[in-house]
Amino acid sequence: MDQPIQVFDWARIFFGDEPPLFFLEIAFRTLVIYVYTLGLLRWLGSRAIGQLSTVEFLLVIALGSAVGDAMFYPDVPLLHALAVITIVVLVNKALDILISRSEVAERVIDGKPSEAIRDGVIVKNFAVGGPLSQGELFQQLREKGIGHLGQVAHAYVETDGVLTVFKAADEKTGLPIVPPWELDPPREVRHGGSKSTIACRRCGWLEEGSTTPDHCPNCDHHIWVEAHVPRHIDLDR
């Protein structure tokens, strides 16, 4: 049967039962876990992090665990927790300095922005394997007041996962994203089944209905839908 905890046992509270060299093991364990978690977060991508950088997000996770365990687990000595917190903060500070002095390190640790939309069309590499799914991209566009892709000149996913949008000076025809497709999906158009402009359902590439290709020349998708035509363009026809 476990011995009852002796309240305010200062040796247990600060040092625990481990030998002094155990602090070296703590440093080793902390560095291994930190580097491994940093690699996993980089692989996971920026959208899971939100508006924090990868290093900042990892700092929050590491400090939260180290601080919380020492607060209410009696078998976690305070000096061990303080050692972990100190190592994490020093590593974080070293990475910040490295990022500020090296562009290569910045790209490796924080990644780089991704081009999502160019002239009203989703970039091919983004459409087939970007950091955001199509639904997530359209949601962020709607949150910025975008109703169809023809309103967008350029859009980029920044390293913190935030979508930066530059609206087009002149609104053009584009793939509609309002209302959300989960509520009312755009009507699919069969090959040659429309006389108006149509758009690739995946990337928004535009084609005239009478010359609809079998596959999108931008992303190789095969489903086409009716494009949104701005009123001023429709009146000119």
C-alpha cells in the first residue's frame, strides 16, 4: 500500500526522490519531445495552429503541460518542472533569434505563404493539395464578403493559417460560393449544355458553355457548373 503523502515535505516538493543527475535526463527528454512535436506541427500545417506561429503554438503547449503538472501532481518536483519550463523558454528564444537571422530557418520552421487564388481562379497546386480544403477556403472568403471568385484578384494563405484576400478592381465572372454549397450547391452543367459562361467546380476556371472541354485545363477536373455573371457584364451582352 502506498505511503500517505507527507504535507509540506520540502525535499519531495523541490527535489523529488531522483538523483541530481536526473536533471540532465529532464533536459534531454524536453529537447527530444520539443523537436519531435515541432516536426509534427510543421507536417500538420498552419490551419491547426490559427494565428500563432508554429514556435508560439508549441510554446503554449509545452508550458501548459509543464506548469499544470507541477501545480497539482504531488510526485512532480517543482525543480523538475522549473527545469522543463526554463529549457522550453530558452529553446523558444533561440529559435526566435535563429528565425530573425536566417531566411532558410524561417522557411523550415514557420513555412511559407501559399498562393490560393490568382485572377479569380484557384491555383492548380492549391486546388489539388493545398493547406485548406475547398470548403475551408470558401468559408474564409465568405467571411471577407466574397460571393464568387470573380471578385478576387489574389488570395494567399499566410504562415499563420490566415487567408489574405485582395479584391479585384473590376468584378468579373466567377465560380459562385454563396450560398454555401452545403445548403444550395451550384447546378452542374453537362458538356455543351449551357450557352453562358461555366466554371470548373474545383478551381473556378471559366469556359464558354458551347466549348466545354472534357476536363479543366487548369486542374484536370471534369465537373462544370454555372458561373456567376455580374450584372454589369450581363447587361453588356
